[in-house]
Amino acid sequence: MKIAKAEVFVHSPGRNFVTLRITTDDGLVGLGDATVNGRELAVAAYLRDHLAPMLIGRDAHNIEDTWQYFYRGSYWRRGPITMTAIAAIDMALWDIKAKAANMPLYQLLGGASREGCLAYGHASGREFNEIFDSIREHQEKGYKAIRVQTAIPGLNSVYGVAASANASAGSGSGKGASSERYDYEPARRSTVPVEEEWDTRAYLNYIPSVFEAVRNEFGPDLPLLHDGHHRLTPIQAARLGKSLEPYDLFWLEDLTPAENTDAFRLIRQHTTTPLAVGEIFNTIYDYKDLFEEQLIDYVRSPVSHGGGITPLKKIFDYAAVYQIKSGVHGPTDVSPIGHAASLHLGMAIHNYGISEYMQHSSDTNDVFQPEYTFSDGLIRPGTSPGLGVSYDEKLASQFEYEPAYLPVNRLKVDGTMHDW
Ligand code: KDG
Ligand code: MG
């Protein structure tokens, strides 16, 4: 079964996505998600100009060899652009192999280890009552675990909080709704990023009161998560973990800039709050020391940014040795193809933990027609062979790519650039 065609599409149904479609000489089609938020065109060019021509004529069945060919063969290893491009190829080839085997992909990866994959949603608000309402809305949609992000008194805009009270995640659809569409995303359609402001002291002083209020309102059982989005120093992160211990968080995510993994040694000495990291990691080498020293509890890499199903399965298996679980990144900038790939892998591995599941807009779903469903807190794959996602090229072409960027962050006190 030879690869006959490899096409790359960049369109914006609800938001920008990069999609790889591989077709074999016997007519099987595989899809891969190659989206890197705000750098979409770089991955598209990498795939189109460099990797796609090398794919033609290769045996579509040889997934491990193809992965090694592109990882070892480029000389320039790792990095989000390279690894996302390789991930898209890997996903598409697994999709093809599962279609050739006439099975949903998780069957090829070892079969189902569970009924469905536990997911968490995003609640947020500007004050306590708004946060409570948002949590209730998510519970009504079926979520059994909830991430809580909050506005900080004195700061105009903060990561993870909707710009308007009426905005809801993934609610946007159709042209002309762009500002609403991006309220939670949080990339905005513009050629220049929006600037936000930050004050760590205000954040650290305020956040425990939010979790105290949420626990008082919802009781001890609801799993609660929080994303620090890389803004703290190691000692500040240690303080946050310790101050939130009474509220029994499911995890604290990305407290410090992720590239300094040594920070986890210090954080871990001070707190028993579980820690999650990895949404900007892309190889097993980013995780190796964290696993071996048992410094984290959850692995955040999604299939699309973790190099594909092939290497991520190895990362999860390595994590399992240390009782570390998966906790995959699932924002809307991972396309339904990427969500489906992470879901099939999550169904099969033993050390599944939880997945983020930010629901896509109706425009996105119309283009990709994902088969997975969400109810009772679990995402479940469908029964079709492969990933269970398709790509309506004609419909997608009605939504042209528009530049959109994540915000940048400056310290409120003096305008110094800070981590966003
Ligand atoms: O593209 C970056 C976003 O997906 C990221 O900022 C969202 O941190 C994020 C999360 O946990 O969903
Ligand atoms: Mg995050």
C-alpha cells in the first residue's frame, strides 16, 4: 500500500487549522492535525515543501520507520514545528492502517481499557457568582471535572477568563462573529497580538479565596483543576501549591515556564498538590528527568504536539513505570482530528488520567464531522474504522485563513515583558 498523495489544507472554520490528508494508491485516506496556534503557516510550509514530496511512494503501513525517517532524517530534531508536522503524518498513517484493518484505531492500539475517557471543561468568571454559574453550566453539560480560572481584582484581562459574561466556549459560528469566537480561545484575529497585563502578587493573594469559595459552594467531591500558565517563579509556584492544599485540587498545571524542568524539584519539596506539565513539550527527553525523579503527576502532551501516536504511546508507557498518568491538552486549537487521535490512544493505555475537552464551534464540527461523543463526563469514540473524523474540503475552503495570535503579557507595574 503506497502513499500516492499528501495534501495540506489551511482553513479557518471557527478558527485556523492545518490539516494533512494522505491518500494511498488503493484509495484509503488518512487525516492528520498539524495545527500550531499562531504559527500555522510555518507547519504548513514545512509539510508541503519538505515532507510531503518524501512521502510519495513510501509504504503507508511502515509507521515506525516513517516516524524515524522524519525524526532522524531531518538532522534538526525536536521543536514544535518539526514535531507537529511529523505528528500529522503519524496520525494520518494510523488512520489509514486502522481503516485497512476495518477497526476503530483504539482496537489496533490494544483495545479498550475503559468505557470512555474522563474529560474536564473550563469554568471561569469575573467574580464568585459568575464562577459558580459557569461551573453549574458545565455540570449541566455533563462535565464531572472542572478547571477554574478567575479574573484578578485590578487586572483588566487574565488568561482563561471570558472577555464578556455572555460568551461561552465554542459557541461562535459563522462569519462576522470573530471577537466572540475567540473569547475563550484565546487567540484573536489580528496581525498583532493583544497585550495583557500581569501582577503575580495580586494573583497569589487572591487565588486561595476563589478555591475556598468554590469548595464551600460545591462541596469536597468535585474534581477541580487550575492552570497557572507558566507565570510563576519556582518559589512562588511552591507557595501556590501549598496555599491550595486545603482545597484538594485534582492538579495545578504549568505553574512555571516549562523549559526549566529543574523548577519541579523545588516545587515538589513544598507541596502535595498534584502537578501537570507538557502542553508545550514535544519529545520524551522533555519528560525523562521529571519521570525518573517522580516530580510530576500528569503528562499534558496531545498527540498533535507530542510527535504523534507512535512516540506518545512510548511516553505514556514510560510514565506508567512511575505511576504518572495522562492528562492531555485539548483546547480548540487542537482540531477534531487531533482530539480523536488523543482519544483513541487514551482509550487504549492503562495509565489514562483525564483529558481537557474544550468543545469546538459548529463550523469546526461541520467541516470535520467528528464521531466522538461527550456525555456523563466521558468522551467516547465512534465505531467507524480509523480515527472517526472526516474533512469536508469544499466546506472548509469557504473559511479562509486569517492571521490570529495568542496574547502577550507585560507586568502591570512597569511594562516588562512576562510569560503569557
Ligand atoms: O495554543 C495555546 C493554548 O491552547 C493554551 O494557551 C491553552 O493552556 C492552555 C490550556 O490548558 O488549554
Ligand atoms: Mg494549559
